Amino acid sequence: MPPEETMPTPPDTPSPAPSYESMQQHRAREVMRHTRMDLKTACLLVLSILAVFYTLYFAASIILPMILALVVNLLLSAPMRFLHLKMKLPKPLAALILILGVFGVVGAIGTAISVPAAGWIERAPEAMNALGERLAFLRGPIHLLNTASERIENFMTIAGSHLDHTTAKAGSDDTNHIVMSAAPASGGLDSFGSSLLLGTRAFVGQFFTMILMLFFLLAQGDSLLRRFVEIMPTFADKRRTVQIAYQIERNVSLYLATITIINSLVGLANMLQCWLLGMPNPLLWGVMAFLLNYIPIIGPMMGITIYFLVGLFTFPSILQATLPPAIYLCIHLTEGETITPMVLARRFTLNPVLVMGSLMFWDWLWGIGGAFLSVPLLAVFKIICDHVDILTPIGHIVGGPTRGANTAPLFTPDMIDEDDSQPPGK
């Protein structure tokens, strides 16, 4: 009987290398499987987060300039490395050159647009009258709103006078107190001037704090990071710290540089369309479009509104006034839906819902400065979460949508792995 032939075993085919997203998803599942948090720990965590936000809110005057300096430092890290390593310049001299160059350009642009901006501010009363004439078809709804507002104001006035009359019967001391408290109403202009002076003084102080902090970060930031790595207890902690610092510098600086270039192109395109359409001061509106494009969603909406109002002041008909904001919207859609995702999709993705939430939160906490910092801060938070084991699930949530998620169903059984205990690629 001939021996039974055995089929040759095929060589082992190597499994495809798992992607970074699948590895992070597996890490997040493992952390969620092995992490248990009791009620006491959760309450302490919530209280700690609230304490941090409380500190950020009340210490904004000193914390905000430092964070702005950190973000600008990330943007200038590549030019700083070029000047120091390639040009062989000392770090303090290279930092001074960068700061003078950047803020010299900003100062030149600010000087160029300050004259037309001041002219538009002076023409504001006249412009409001012209706007009322152009929007005459809205007088009916506006009249209804004014009537309702007057009725509410009259009701509040009658209620307040009745309350004052009732309080006056309590005694002459209370009456004198009421009269004295109502007297200093003529100092409104003085209080406005003093508040404006204090606001300008605070802005100048924060600006110079940021410049000073930026200079030392550019000149001595590497030595600070090196000292921080040296105090890490284990080699794994040292390696993780270096990886976090490298990822933050690489991704955030790349994002800021790319977004700055894209916003510059958006500003140039809008300046060109204003010049072609005959709008006055095209440089002013191009710079405004450049700055507003740093604020997601809300910035372009404000830009469209401003372009429409300027169009009403410039063109004789409402149809012509809608042309500049329409072109602005087309430029923004082309940039936001095509160019930016194509450039940043493979390197830097964030969940759009959390981007909008971060924008609203930081704008409420720190105002316009927080709105500019919302996306970089969310990116730094995601990078830290991706490299800290216990925060990996949060980093997976903050990450952008999966490729093709806009066409896939919300949930299918195929999305569940047969064995979650196996890492990707096994």
C-alpha cells in the first residue's frame, strides 16, 4: 500500500502591519477592560478638573500669555532650529531675530490697515444710517421687536417705581439712601474711559509677558525639556516623555504652519476678489479673512456677515452686495472641504464635534485668545492621551472620524472583533 501523500504546507504569509489607528483602538479597549473606577475616585477626579478650570479662569491674565508663547514657540521651532544648527547662530541671537522678524511683519501689516480701519470706525454712524435705508424691507419686523421691547421696558419701569414708592414709606433714611444711590449716573463717560484705559493697559502687559516668555522658550526651551526628562524615574518614562514632546512639537507645529499658509492663501483670494469687485480697502478685508479663518466655523460666519454689510455700503443694490459674501463662502467651502482635509487628513485629525465644543469652551473661558487656541490645545490633549495608558480611551474619542465613516452605517456587527483580546494584525 503506497504511503499517504502529504500536502506541502504553504509558507507562512506575514500579516499586514496594523495601522496606528487600529493599535490605538486596541489599547483603548484594553484600558477600558482592566480599568475600574469607584465612585470616590470619580468624584475626586471631577473635583480636580473643576479646580483646574477654576484656576484657568481666574488666572487667565498670567496663564494665557504663557500658553500663547508656547504655541508661537511651536510655530517657530523649525526656523529656530535652522538658524541655530545651519546658520550657527547662538540661540539668544536667533530667538531675538525671529521675534523681531515676526512682529515686524505683524506691525507693518497692522500699520497698513490701521488707517482704513480707523476710517471705517469714524464712518460708523453714517454707515448705520445707510444700512437702515438699504434694509428698509426689515422695518416691519424690527418695529415689532422695538414695540415689544418698549412694552417690557415700560412694565419694568412701572414695577420699579411701584417698588420705590413702597420703599419710600419705610422711612426717610431709606429714601435718602435711594436718592444718593441714583445720583452718580452722570459719570458713565468717565467710567467707560477708565475701563478702556485699564483694558488697554492689561492687553499691553499680557503682550509683553508673552514676548518675554517666548524669547526664553526659544533660547532655553530645550534645556528645560532635558532637565524634565532627567528627573523621570525609569527609562520607559523618559522615553514616553520624549515621545510626547516630539509628537507635540511635530504635529502642532506642522498644523500651525500648514493652517497659516492656507489662511494666507484665503486672505489673498479674498483681497483679490475685493479688489476685482471694487470694494474699498481690499487689504483690510483680506487681513480680516486671514485672521478669522483661524477660528473654526464661527470665524468664517462672522466674515460672511461683515462682507455683506460692507457690500451694502459699497454697492447700489442688495443683489450686488450679496456677491462678495457669496464668493467668500465659496472660497471658505473650497478651503474647508477640499484643501485642508486633503493636506491634514493623514497627519492630523480631530473629531469635529469636539473641535466645536473646544471652541465654545475656550472662547467662554478666555475670550478671543481662547478661540484661537482651541484647536492647538485639543491637539496637545489628544497627543498626551495617546501616550498615557489610562487616558488612551479619551484620546481615541478625541481622534477624527474613521475614513469612509460618512458613508458607512452607524453600527454593524462586523465592527466587533471576534476576539477583542487579540491585538490588531494577529
